[in-house]
Amino acid sequence: MRKTLRHGVRQYTAVFESDPDVGGYTVTIPDLPGCISEGDTFEEALKNIQEAASLYLEVMTEKGRKFEDRKRNVIIAPVQVAV
């Protein structure tokens, strides 16, 4: 989900996944395919994905890609699986 807050600022849904074996978080933004980062703490992962997304948008804008045209909705929901 993307929401324009003010000129030049956009809001995206980020998905943070913790790794109990190694520690830290991996984070992706589904609306920005291939935009992925990580951090040892949630705060570090948040800071890193903000920087990664900013760079991602800068590069894609330079390539002429328009993000206003994307109409992708992300639904995050628990899923029960029988085992």
C-alpha cells in the first residue's frame, strides 16, 4: 500500500521478518520489487529500508519509471496451515 503524505514523501508497507537463529531482521517493500534490506535491530532495519527505498526510487525515477501508475494492494493476514 502506498500513500502520498506530502510532496516528495511517500509511504509504503514494509514487511519485517525476524530470524530467531541468526538474529536481526530482513525487510522488504512489496510495492518496490527487489527493494530489500536488513538490520541487527528493528530500528536499524527500519533506517536501512528507508535509505534503500529512497535510493531505489531515485534510480527508477532516473530510468523514467513512474510509481503513481502502480495499483498494487498488499494484504497482510495470518494463515492457518494444517500439519
